[in-house]
Amino acid sequence: MFNFLRSQKKAAPDSSFYHQLGGEHAVRAMAERFYDIMETDPRAAELLAMHPQPLTQIRQKFFEFLSGWLGGPALFEEKYGHPRLRARHLPFRIDEAMRDQWLMCMYQVLDEQVQDDLLKMQLKSRYTALAHHMINTD
């Protein structure tokens, strides 16, 4: 009887941002679009200049990071260990201008790809906190 009840019990839907966004395909699309914007919008020129070219590897790493950061598979950690984002970015000068360029790109991605207003607001808040945390210079 107990096994029967367990098998009839429905699993709670995954409420992670990763799954709310649509999983791997949607998160990969976010990472790709982020770098597309960075490469084409002149307002992100300084941010683009900080990145090694071509952007193929960094696009993949960003997708892997986002996957785990949004509650999906921890792809980045499996390959590279804990992200330690601030420490990994210390060699780069990240000031308010860089933060703002990064957020401009990310906000555009969210505006284009996230239809749910509450989810979009939650993600913008989370990305904003992350971007503020990355500032390492005045």
C-alpha cells in the first residue's frame, strides 16, 4: 500500500530559475544573446575589449556558469571548481562603467527573452546584485 501511495504522489515542479526559464536551451540562448549584444552594441565596447577573442570559449563558460547559478546542472563547477567570480575577475578593472555595460547587455537579454514580468524582475535583481559584487576598483 505504501509503495502504491508513493507512486501516485506527484513530484513538485522544479521552481529553479533554470527550469522557469525553460532549461538548457533557454539558458544557452541567454548566454549567446548576451555576447551577441556585447559584440554589436557600441555602448558595450569597453566591456567587449576586456574579453579574449574569439568569444567561443567564454560563451560556453558563461552558459556553464549560468546553468548552475540559475539552479540547473552545475556544469561550471564540475569542470573548473567553485566559480569564485570576484577572485577570477580580479585581474580585470571592473568599475561602475563596466558594471553598467554588463547590466545593459543582460537587461536587454532579459527584456527580449523573459516574458514573465515577475521572473524578469527577480532575475534583474539577482543580476544587479552580482554585478555590484564584481566591482573591484573605484
